[in-house]
Amino acid sequence: MFKSISWQMYLYAVSIVTCIYYLTVILLFFRGEVSVFTKKLLRRGTKHQFQSSTTSSSHTQVLQQKLEEVKELLAVFGKGGDRTELLAVIRSFLAGYDREYIADHKDALILLIATQASNLCGFKLSDPEIENCFPDIDQ
């Protein structure tokens, strides 16, 4: 009978029985500590997921809001103004922009301002001209 049982099968059975034994002991004698520990783990995991999704969605909403504001600004400016006046208006608009988001939104805003200025105002603004309108991020 013992010849049909290999060492591998024996160790496998012993490890399963040992795991079941220690799991039973932990659940019987340390039930309170286990529940507190699992609640902390669950709370930490859901809080982290909620914070990252909230930050991401608010970040996207801020970008969409600013893009709409730029479109409205250029539409109001229209074809009647000149280049320097438009750049001054863009500069004053971007001065109120939250510096926290400038690095992430800068490329999107530059692209939007360049395309919308040519469509709505009738002249092309170069990327360096638009970049000069952004406030310094270091300040």
C-alpha cells in the first residue's frame, strides 16, 4: 500500500492538511484581527481606485472646459482683430489657467488655438507664438 504513494503525493497531501489546519486556527482564534485587516485592505484598495478615477475624470473635464472656452474666445474675437491683439487676448486667458494642468494640456491647447485661429480669425498662428502666451510653469 505504501509503495503506491510517492513522496510528491505525500508532501502535497501534508501541505494541504497543514494549510487547512493553520487557516482553521487563524479563523477560530484571530477572527477579530483578520476582519480588521481585511477591512483595511478593502478600504485602501477602493479609496485608491476612487481617487485615481476622480482625478482622471476631473482632469479630463478641466481640459474639455478649457477647450470650449478657447473656442468661444476665438469665435468672439472673429475676423476683425489683428494678430498681436489676438495673442494678447490669448495670453490674458492663459494667465488664469491652473498651472497644475498646463504641462498636460499645453499641446492640446496649442493645436486647438492654431487650428481655430486659422478657421475663425482668418490667420495662422505659429506654435512658438502660441507657446509664448503660456505663463511660466516654474513660478
